[in-house]
Amino acid sequence: MLPWTRLATAPIPGGDELRLMQRGAEFSIRLGANELMNSRLGGSEEALATLACKKLDGRRQPRVLIGGLGMGFTLRAALAVFGNDAAIEVAELVPEVIDWGRGPMAELFGDCLDDPRVSIVARDVGELIHAAANGYDAILLDVDNGPQGLSRKSNDRLYDAAGLAAAHAALRDGGVLALWSSGPDDDFTRRLRRTNFAVNEVPVRAVGKRNGSRHWIWLAVRS
């Protein structure tokens, strides 16, 4: 089996260091001992966009915020399902990750970063959420491995009561907050419901519909 090669590293503001690894045509982004994403395993990240879109039920000119660029799985799926009238903003905290999408992983990303519907900003997604008031139809979060601050401790503010209240305020009526996780979290589900979200919890597979590890997506609709 081919060995892994480290292509690049990138510091996380206020956190640890990301490592971009490659083995043949396969890429991996890692944080310490944790693999955050792998280019062979994007099915659940794609589902984050497709399931959120279904909740919006054909809403015209949707404005979508994606927290975390990663390997672009959620972005590419969003471009496919939200339609030509969508405006999709991607907040990526680590500028080097954006560079990796245009550099070593350019073939994986294709032309999605240059799609006219897309704007990429090197900012904390929490800042954009707190600055918005009824500004988004969908907020898609995939910045940690679940509703805890894995990549950096300050990300906990996205998932606590105040952070969820900010997300609720940032959404338009009927808008959806969707969050990817490596597993379930009953406490987080209860926090969502206490913040006046109508919540669905959906188990999904990492590869397609039936294969790979089981991951978890929360779909929380502002009623």
C-alpha cells in the first residue's frame, strides 16, 4: 500500500494545526489524531446540502451559508440542488484550505470555486451568523466532527444556547439550520428544540446511501 505524504500544513486561529495528506489519488485532512475528512468519503457531507434543500421545498432565490469549505463536498452538492438562482456563501476560517482547493486538490474541486453563484470568505462562520438578521434561507455547518469545538475550543459558541439563538435569528421564516456530525448527541437535540427549532435527526452513510460509517445530520427548521 502506498504511504501517506504530507503536502501542507495550516494553523487554525486559536487552535491546532491542519495537515493535508495524499496517498495516490486520495486526500485526507487531519487534526492531530483525527481525520476530519477524506476524499473517498463525502456522501454524508453531500447529504448535508441535499437534505437541507428538500426542507426548503423549492424556495426561490435561496441564500445559503456554508460553514467550512473542507474538500468541497457540501458546496458541490449545494450547487447541484439549490438551482441557478441561489446565492451560496462559504465561510472558511483557514485561508490555506481555500488555497488547497485551488492547488493540490484542484481536480477534486473542479470549477465550483469559480461558479458565479459562489462567494468564498476567509472568516469565522460564527461572525457571519451573528451579523445576519433574517438573512439566510439555509445555514449548513460542517466545521467540527459534531456539535463540539473539535477544531478549536471557541467553536463551542456555535452550538451552545446563545449560538443557536443567533442562528435562529439569522434565518428567514422556514429556514433550516443543518449540521453534520460523526454521531448523535441528545443534549444538542434538546438545545435545538429549546431554541424553537423543529428538529429532524437523520442518520446517513459516508459513502452513498448504504455504505461506509454512519454519520448524523440535524435538520432544524425555524418555525
